[in-house]
Amino acid sequence: MTPRSAARPLVLASAYALTVVASNLAVAYVGMLPVWPGITAPAGVYLVGLALVLRDLLQDATSWRWSVAAVAMGAALSALFSPELALASAAAFLLSELADLAVYTPMRRRGLIIAVAASNAVGLLLDSVLFLWLAFGDLAYLPGQVLGKTWMTAAAIVALLAIRRARLEEAR
């Protein structure tokens, strides 16, 4: 195992946990952001979309146990700033992690992009519903949550495709 491959799980777990913290801070201190004309969502929406992809990459590099530990780490750090949001966030990420296991893991053999797209479609919906219900007591921002996380999933998939293409060209 190279030093680079040994560090990968720690880098991914840290990036995931920090993304969770940053998304909760954005919700607490920034408020709402537009995701489409006339549609808003809590400001952490874009970061959560990224977190869902980081979680898939972490699971690829390690196991689901690392993903659950990263959820706990992100929730614990978030609790320092906003305990209420940390609880809603942790519950939502944990539910979406369970859904991710049910979707991403079996889909992974069909390829990374297909697995990320399928698991994020399920995970972002479950995460959004539970987070909004626990954090705000209603689902008024659900369209914005789903749309914002979908934008980030699409952006991450484009980035993953570009990375894969660059690696293939480098290998030639």
C-alpha cells in the first residue's frame, strides 16, 4: 500500500465530515439560497450534494463503517455550533447512508457513475425529507433541496468523468 492510498480514507472521511459541518453552518448562518428562479433551499444544500458523493467515494475506499463514523464525526463537530441542526443532519445522513448501502453497494459493480447517480437519487430524497422535517418542521423547501442536491450530484459526476478520462489518458 502506498502512502497516497493509505491516506485516501482519512482524506475522504475528513472531507466528508467537514462538508457536513460546513453545510450545517451554512444553514445556521446564511439561511436560504436560490437553486432556481423562485425556488430556494437551506444554504447547505450544495454542500450536502457534494457530501453524498464523498460518502460514496469513502465507501469505495474503505467500507460502510467508515461512512457511518464520518457521519458521527460530522455530527459531533456540528453540535459545537448548532446542536439542533446537528441532530437533524445526523439523522438524515444516517438514513441516507442506510439507503446508500441498499442502492450504491449492489449498483457499484455496474460502474461508479451509475452507482453514484442511483444512490444519490435515493439518498438525496430521503436526506431532504428527514432533515427538513426535523430541522424546520415542514417540507416547504423540499423542491429546492432536491434540485440543489441534484445539481451537485450532476456536477460531481461530471468531475468524476473528467478525472477518469484524465487518468486513462495519463496511462496511455
